[in-house]
Amino acid sequence: MAITAKTLCKDEFFYGHKACAGCGGSLAVRNALKVLGKNAVAVLPAGCMSAVGFNFPQLCFANNAIISTFAGTASMLTGIEAGLRRRGITDFTAVGFAGDGGTADIGIQALSGAIDRNDNMIYICYDNEAYMNTGIQKSGLTPFGAKTTTTPAGENIRGNIRPKKNMFEIVAAHDIPYAATATVGYMTDFLNKVEKASKIKGTKYIHVIAPCPTGWGIPVSDTVEIAKEIVDCGLWYLAEYEKGVYHITYQPKELTSVSDYIRKQGRFRHLTDADIEMIINSRNQKWEKIRKEWA
Amino acid sequence: MAKKFLSGDEAFAEGIRLARPEVISAYPITPQTIVVEKLSEMVENKSLDSAFIHVESEHSALSCAMGASAAGVRAFTATSSQGLLYMVECLYYASGGRFPIVMMNANRSTALPWNIYGDQRDSLSQLDSGWIQAYAENAQESLDLALMSYYIAENEKVSTPFMVNLDGFILTHTYEEVDIPTQEQADTFLPKYETDNKLDLDAPKNMAFSAGPEHNYIFKYKEHIGMKNSVSVIQEAEKKFSENFGRNYSGLIDAYQTKDADYIIVTLGSIAGLCRETADKLRKKGIKAGVLRIRYMRPFPAKEIAESVKYAKAIAVLEKDISFGNEGAVFTNVNSALYTEQVSVLSYNFIGGLGGRNISESDIEHIYAEIQRGTKKVNFMGIEVAE
Ligand SMILES: Cc1ncc(C[n+]2csc(CCOP(=O)(O)OP(=O)(O)O)c2C)c(N)n1
Ligand code: SF4
Ligand SMILES: [Mg+2]
């Protein structure tokens, strides 16, 4: 049965934590665990979600959960999966929740290794587009133009000068059994992808956009709206990769204004119209490819 | 029991086979590689029933072993030199998480300059990582330590990871006749791993958490006590080992002719054999020479060392290590033991064997001669320096 707001499990597995109001990451973790249920065994590396959820004696997971090293989400999942299997336990889901930095930068090696071995796990990257826990520094998934504390917007450089790494396709290029993109703005799409992943054997990867009001410079009440808008304006897309084939799971009829999306966020405040024009161009190129190849 | 002609690496792999780890995750590096190859073979030919995980780095090797240990099963990894340094973050994580993982480390020089041969700078740089550190002298002791290490590490009062060090090439690649216990014998000695320190579907846990200033020190203190508790468990393990296999070990140190010795070499690992031979020859010439082999650098046998050397006229700490800007780390540890135990004996440091440089019998004779005469505090073997 498809997951909807009505059918979503009422139990809570991630609560009492210290995430900021409006945190997209905690929303992703909370709801994904509702889908996976009490037998989810969660690994969270250093990053906001572990920092807000595991402060002894205030431990916030009702299911089994453990912090891994920053680089070690996937490798620790591998060990846990193998260990529990060796104990004869089969009715569990090994799931990782790692940030964009923990995934696309320091943890990419371990993730690649796990996919290469096709270890049985769901790896969820909650992407807030910077190292938030250490105070908003640039990661490999920080988008072009974003101001962070290590890519300041000044006279000479206007924030981050490089586009986001393409993690979804990097992961897919491993010939992973299942990969998907999502956003906390379209929650049922995300949760149904989590549900689908939980039924597939081998390594599964879900990349979910999870806005961070603190780092993005948006009101705490706008998390879900902005997480919808990033998809609606085409700077993010909802897609799947399965059995070697990409396909888009949501086709916006018409892409909304990139400029509107950008202008709502403090991190992009310094961008000029010409900068935004560049962003629109690269979006258009991407969508041309998506429409041609992933339809 | 069967006798076989085995290298140190092979003997260690046999010991691990008998210990039946459920999960093995390791990454190849000379001179450890033979261990992972042997274990893979054993898994293939079904003499070992384990999940062998082809991790893509040493960091992942130990991270994976921690995952397995957190899942409540016995885990093994092995490394050396650059690999050990690459996984350092995980060393501290494993000890802090109280995961009783066993790791074999083939002692090897660390780059730069690149060098694959044996010295002990890799493991000695990790004395503070919270791992029990044992140094084997020969292939038989390597196999026996593989079995005993799990017995000690997994004791619930200890619950501390265990690093067994084998001198690169000199021990890892040198063949000796080794007694291999039967699986039945090994099973009687080493019980299945049982722990509460694990993920549990019936009683979910949050593990490897943060602890702020108000609690952190309690966890660290407990970690220290866990390591300290291993001292009596090492004794217990050796007693039980002796009853089961008829081979005896002497705890944290291995003292040879130290009781009446005037001059003692204190050292680690495989070089101890040559030191003992040299001491025997000197004794025939009327010089009362002795050898103290430190078997465990952590927990550190401060009392035992002080007790063994307190009547000597002078001691030499011979080690394959240097802490740049200071002296050898073993020397520092030994001197601290002498000072805290209020033993006054002249002590000298001999740093040798770096990058696998040979230490010959005449080098050892030279050390005994130098400490009889009195020499510099810190001596670099093979390098003459004007005072
Ligand atoms: C090996 C290591 N390097 C650096 C850090 C410091 N650190 C902790 S969390 C973090 C940033 C995490 O960023 P991300 O993965 O995007 O997660 P977020 O905090 O944004 O949720 C950094 C740099 C660390 N814990 N470990
Ligand atoms: S800084 Fe951002 S990601 Fe971190 S807890 Fe706050 S809202 Fe969530
Ligand atoms: Mg982030």
C-alpha cells in the first residue's frame, strides 16, 4: 500500500532532539524511520543529525542507532549488516542518514565500497548543501553561488564558484540496484521511495533535499515550501535509477522561476541577475538531457 | 594438535581460524598481506565460516569491524604501518566504544622515506589509542596470542580492543615449527562471544553517542579501568591456556636471567631471542647479563619492569622507535616506571632497527659493553655522533 499522510505510522522514532526549528534533515530522518519501523538499525555519522540526537543521557532514537565516524557511515553499516546476519537476525533494515558532506566528500569512498560489494543497506543522504554542524562551510554539494563561511561573498568572489557534485549519477554509475532523488517538500514521494528501497536487496541510495533554515537564510516556517520550490523550478529533480535505467518520477509541467527561488534565500542574496542567468542556463541544459534521456 | 612449518603471518591466521571470528574486514599491506590471503583461502575452503568483507580502505576495515562488534559478533582485522595510520581515527573510536576487536599489526616502518621493512614506530605511535598492545616474539606465540587476545579483550570487565604486533618480515615471514591446536581444543579454551554492548532489536540502544564535559570523564575513566582490568584477565587466560595446551606464558613481561643480572637489555618483539643468546655467551665470560622482554606495552607493566631491574647496575632499552625531539617511546615509558616505582638504576636508550636495519649479535654485545662502561643517554645504533 502506498504511503500517504493517512497511512504513515503514528509511532515516533526520532524525538526529543535539539535540531533547530524548521530543520529539514530531522524531518527526513523522522519520517523515513516511520516507514522503516522499529527494526531499522540506523547509522549516523558526525553531522547535524547525530549532533542533535545523541547527547548522553538524552538519546533520541527509539530504534537501534549508532554514530559512526564522519567517513564511516557505509562501512559501519556493512559491519552491522554482516554482524546481525551472522547472528541469524534477518528482519531488520540497515539504514544510514548522512549529510551532504558526509556523503559526497569524506564518506564517498566508503559509500562507493559498499555499493561495489552490493551490501544490503539503504543509504540516505540528507542534503542541506553545506557542512552545517560546523557552521555552514562549503561541501561538494553546495550549489553554485551559495555563500558559506568558507565561500564568502565579497568583492572578488561571489560565494561558491563550483556546481554541485552529481551524487545521484555517481552512485548510479556503480550500477547500484536502486537509487533515487527526493525532497522533504514532496514527502510522500520521498517516503514511498524509502519504502520501495526497503523491499530491494543490495545497496540502495536515496538523496533527499533537506533545507536548513539556519544555513540557507530562510524563515523556519518555509522549509517545506522551499523544498517544493527547488523541484518546481527545476534546480532539483525527482528521479529513480533502477535496473540500469533512469526515469523521472515527477514531471513539472512548466518550471517555475529560478529567480524567485534564489531571491528568497539569504545565502544567495549577493547574486547578480547575470549569475542567476547562468544558473538558469545550466538548469535548462540539465532538463534538456533529462527530457531526452530519462523520460 | 598438529605440527606445521609456518610463518608468523600464517601462524596468526591459523590462530584466527581457531578463534572463529564472525566478520573479517581487512585491506592488504605488506607485510600483513599473507594473513588476509590465508583467511580468504580458509573461508573459500570452508575451514573457516566467516563473512569476509573486501573493504576499500583500512579506515573502512576498522569501521566495519566496529559495526560487526556493535552487532554483537566477534570481529577481526589486520594491518600494518600506513594502514594503521590511515585508520587511526577508528582506533580511538573502537576503544571508546569498548568494542573488543582483535587486530594484527605487522610492525613496519612509516613513510617517509617509504620502507616496507620492520620497525615498531607504527604501533608505538598508538600507545595512547586505548588498545591493549601485545608484541609477539615468535610464530608460536603469534598463534597463541591470536586465541588469547579474544579471551582477554572480550572479558566483560575488559571490553577493550586488542592489537597483536608481529615484527614485519623478521617474524611475519620467517618459518618455524608451530603447534596448531584442534578446533575442539580451541573451542574449550575460547567461549563464544557474549555481550550486552550490542544493538538489540528487542531492547533498542543508542550507541557511540556524545558525552559532554559533565559525563565524558566518567566514560574515559571506565575505559582506563577496563584496560587495567586486563592485567588479571591476561593471567587468567594464560593459566587456562597452559591447562589446555601445555604452553606457558609469563604475563606482561618475559624476564630472562634478570634476577641476579648486573646488565639488562629491555626490549620488545623478535629481537629478544638474539639478546638472550648474547646474554648466555656473556655469562660464560662472567658478565651477569639478562634480558627483559616487554610482552605488553599496554597495559604497561611498570611495577613488573621496576621489580625485574631494580638490582641491576645498568639497563639498556633497545627499541625500533624514535619519538622525534625526545627519545624512544619505550625508553620514556620505562624511565617513568623506574621513577614512579622509586627504582634507581642507570638507564640508556639504544635506537636501532629503523626501516628494517639489521641488528646483529655484535650490535647486542656492543650494547652490553657500552652500558657497562657508561654511555650517552640516547644512542642511535650505527651512527657515531660527537658528544
Ligand atoms: C574526520 C572528521 N573531520 C571533520 C569533522 C568535523 N565535522 C563534524 S560534522 C561536520 C560537517 C557535517 O556536514 P554534513 O555531512 O553536510 O552534515 P550536516 O552537519 O550538514 O548535517 C564536520 C566537518 C569530524 N567530525 N570528523
Ligand atoms: S543547522 Fe540546519 S541542519 Fe543543522 S539542525 Fe539546524 S536546521 Fe538542521
Ligand atoms: Mg550538510
